[in-house]
Amino acid sequence: MKRKKKSTVATDQGHAFHLPTKDDLFFIPLGGTNEVGMNFALIGHDGDWLIIDCGVTFHDRVGVELLTADPSFIIKNNVKISGMLITHAHEDHIGAVEYLWPLLKCPVFGTPFSMAVLRQKIRERSWRNKIETHELQYKAAINIGKFEVEPLSVTHSIPETTCMAIKTPLGVLIHTGDWKFEASPVIGKKVDERRLKQIGKDGVLAYFSDSTNIFTKDDDSSEARTRECMTELVAKHKDKRITVACFSSNIARLETAMLAAEAAGRKVAVVGTSLQRMIAAAKETGYLKNTPNLIDEKTASSMPFGKVLLLCTGSQGEGRSALVKIAQGNHPNIKMGEDDLILFSSRVIPGNEKHIGELQSLLAKTGTDIITSAEESIHASGHPSCKSIKKMYDLLNPKIVVPVHGEARHLIAQAHFAKEHGIPRVITPTNGCVIQLAGESPGIIGNVKSGKWAVDGKRMIDFFGSVVQERTVLSEQGAVFVTLCLKKDTVFSINVRLLGLMGSGQLYNDLKQCVVKSIEDVFSKGSDFDSENTSSVVQCVRQIVKNKIGKRPIVEVQIVKV
């Protein structure tokens, strides 16, 4: 009998690996293993694939605010995607669906709350009625292509966070998403330890483990404790208008703030569109039932400060968030000053330290008081500490641990931790690596194209492509525009415009004259204009600017024939 030829795809290194056969079980992270955010991973078996999560990360330069994983490997190789599993509705796990789904066009699976959030996000998209969504129920296994998926409950800071138990003929895979152990979660269910233990006894091939809090030794916080502390603070500062800054998707925290306000006799106003959409999704699926009715921000701005609490986005210093607009004095309804107190009820995501510091400095200049989670217990992490990770190892007893969800330092630290605690094999991934989980020697067998796409207005572009590169150079080095007027291939007029290099005045004029003189020198040798002259103009202009002010600008030459 003739053996079927294996299909292959090219890797970044020019080598090739075969697409998965019935003897293969692949894991390919395209995002989330070099950064905190942008989670996107593939599991492949027997010619079939699942996507796990489809998230964004935030950016704030050169006109780009959101980044997604690069899905080129899927699109160019016509990879068959049987389904996309959404572990929960945080932006770094669901936020890219509205940008990438038109290219992937696969069914999407998630809990009722996650699907409600997705409907809110895509409600203005022209293709909103074309997407096929399926609501998962805990412990109700479902067949998706060649895979059997059993969703299990885990605790996090958002309702209906899901651990995916993925069963294949080659072994069971466990992807917990974001999670933590918490004895009495205020919203959502506890980790289903009994079922996880049973799956562990039956045998787990690989466990993909959240690495975010690997440097935290123990779980010393809970949402219940956060609720107590916030209630005390809101009651204590009777004469202050209080703003709680948190992630819009942290439904538990939103409920905590609302109940704290109600206990102190305050009305609650929501500032920020993303918060309003998330609250709508929560109420649609039965959450936030016992919270007070909300008022609009205009009404809140006219009320006595001690009678109102604002819920606000922007705890990470995101450029277009409500809190940043308020701090800059650009918000149409809310102005802050000495009678305001802001509770930063969130952790600092790695990489956002500078933006948060700048935001808090702007707020401090207005006279606003600030309390962060470093000073009071107003935030509880939704991620597992070392102690919890070890407990999960004991429940699952996996043959392989693959650290995910973190920067390189987080993944490497968990890899060491897993080895120290007896895990037989640990594979530390990077975005784009192809991990073979099946067979006697599981490990990395290649790499596929990975990277980042940028949400740029109404389109998606390669974040490492020419558009962003040119904008970066423009923002950092400036530009020189040269217009050469020709008459019978002879230059008779030179016009120069400098952008982003020098303010107006004598210094601008001096640099401009130096540039014009350098261009005149190119043509003083008696040569008529040709393409080589254009190249010489670009080089000499760039050299003159570098010599004068130390910049290497973009130089554009325009030819006008008369």
C-alpha cells in the first residue's frame, strides 16, 4: 500500500515541516509567548486545527493603538481551521476577533458571556450576521473537527473563564487560559478541581500554563478582600468625588465599585464606551443583577462630589481612554482637581510603567489624590502564583508543560520551576515555533512566520512593514522634501522644505540654505539630470543634515519639468 505523501509548508528559516498527520500533534503559538497580551495559538492534528484565543495588545505610537498576532501562516497555507476557542472575554484573548475573523472565517466557541461580549464588539461590523458562534456549557463535551473539547470552570476576574480540555487520539491537552484558585469568588465559578484531578488520573499529555505571576510566591489577595477595602475607602473619603480606574472587562471589580458606592450613598456613572458595552454584555447574561442603576456622566458632573462615584477606563495609560482625556483636560464632561480621588484598581502590565507614570503625574498636577494597589488592597490578581501553579501540576500530573502567557522572563522562570518540581519534559516556546507534542521526543521542530499586525484606521497592516517603519523614521528623524525644476534636463530651480527638523526662524533658513547649496554642488559638475543624480541628491542632503544636526531624515525628491 502506498504511503500518503505529507503536505509541507515553508518555515521562516527556509526549511519545511509537514502539516499534521494522524501521528502528529502540533502546538504553534503566534502570540502571547513573547509578551503579556495578544494571545493566539494553534493546535493541529490529522490535517485539522483549532485556534485558542484571538487577542490584542495595546500600542500608542505612530498612529497605531492595537496590535494582533500575524495570521499569515494560516492564510497563505490555506490551513483548515475547524474552530476558534475563546477562553474568556478579556481584550488580550478576544479583542482581535473583530479584526481577524473576516480573514479566518471559522466558527467561534465560547461561554454565553464571552459570546455576548463578542456580539457587542462586532455589532457595527457589516459581517456580524455571517459569523458562526457556539455557546459552550461547562462539562458538556463537544466535537470540533478531529478534536473533542470539554470546557471546565476556572476562576478569574471576569465571568465564565474557561479551561479547555482537548482530547485527541494522541493524548489530552489542557489549556487553562487565565485562572487562579480562589475559595469564594464574588463572580463566576471556582476552579473545577474534582474534574481536573480526574482528567489528571486518566492521563494528561501536555499542559499549557499561565506564567504571568510566576514571580509571586503565594496568593495573598482575593476579590472579597478587595471589596472590603474599597468599601472602606469609599466610605472614608466622604467629601471627595471618587473615580475607580480599572479594566472594562473586570466585571468583578465593576460590581465591587458599584456596591461600595451604593453602601456610601453614592450614584455611579460610567465614563468610557468600552465599559458601557461590557456592562451591557454582563447584564444580558445575568450578571450585575444586584447593582444600583447608573447615571450618565453629564448628570454626575453636576452632582455634589461626595455623592458620586465614577467608573473609568485608562488604568494602563491607554492613549484614547477616558482617564487620559480627563488628565489632559480634554474630556467634554469631567474635569478633575483637589476634590477628586482616584483609585487605580489594577496591576501594572509589564511595558506600561512609563505611560501609567505619565498619566499619574498629569493627574497629580491637577491636585487630584491618587491611591494605587501598592498602597491599599484595591486590586486582586486573576493569575496563579507559584503555589497555585504547583497545585495545578499536582492535579494534572502532565507529561509535558509548555509555559505560555508571558514575556520571555516569565516563560523561562516557569520552565525552571516546572523542572524543579518533577515535570518530565518542559518546552519553552516563542511566537512562531512549531512544537511536536506526540512521539517519544517531543520538542520544537521548526518555525512558521510570526509577527504583529497593526490596526491602522480601517485596515490591518504589517507592524514591521514599510508603512510603520516610514512613520517611525518620520517621527524620529524628520523629512526633507526637495523639488527640482527641470528645463531640457537642466536644473534651473531648487525648492526645499524641512519637516520635523527645525523650528521656523534663522536656524531653519540656515539649514535650508546648506541643503540647497549641497544640491547645487551635485549639478555644478556639469552633468544633466538623470536617475543617478537623484540618488546623489538624497545622499548629500542626508549627509548635510546629519553633519549639521545629527539626524538622518527621509529625503524625497520630486521632479517638475517645464
